[in-house]
Amino acid sequence: MTSSPNDRMVEGREQLLPEEQAVGSDDPEEQARVILEDSEERILHPEKTRRESSQTPDQ
């Protein structure tokens, strides 16, 4: 990944949603960090993630 989310961003998102609490998480902080890194990658390189996404229609 090109960048890492800062600790403040992770701390703000490491609280599990009710549906996540139901199944649990071994490491909510790491889970938040990985999700934020993926989000940042999509923001920085939309053309790459668009090609790889099965949810984005071809243009």
C-alpha cells in the first residue's frame, strides 16, 4: 500500500458495528487499519481499483 492511516483515524473506526460484534473480531484495530488502507488505495489509484473491481461496470 502507498500509505498508512494514522492512529487517530484507526481509533475512530475500530469500534465494531452491531453486525460485526455479533460475529466478533480478533483485532478490531488491525481490521480498521486494513480497511482504511484499502480505502486510501482506492482514492489514490481509482483507475487501478476500477479495473480490479467486480462491482464497477466497464466504461
